[in-house]
Amino acid sequence: MVVFYWVMGVLVVGTLLPSLFYLVLYAATGEEVAARRARTLFNFTRVFALGGFNILIWGHVIVGLWRLWFD
């Protein structure tokens, strides 16, 4: 699970920080391209965060059921 936490953390932070950078760049310049990139990267951040949370929950459910049946 530690590897999973690290991978998801790197994916979330790795897309959130550039999203924030482009958001600040859009606020400073008003360029529409920067806003579109910020929006796209933030959407990827949401997908990674929600997907990781979903995998985490269902992983615990599967492990719990496994222990109920086979331990």
C-alpha cells in the first residue's frame, strides 16, 4: 500500500502544481490557453484523486472479505 500511496501522491501533486502554475499565469496574463491548460490539469488531478480514493476503499473491502472467508 505504501507504493500505491506514493504513486497516487506523485500523480495528484504532479498535476495539481502545474495546474496552479497555469492558473496564476492566466490571472497574470489573461491568456485563454493558460486557463484551458489549468482546467485540463485540474480535471486530471480530480480523476487521479477520486480514482485513488475509490481504489483505496474497494481494496480495503476486498481485503476484509478475503480475511472473513479465508482466515
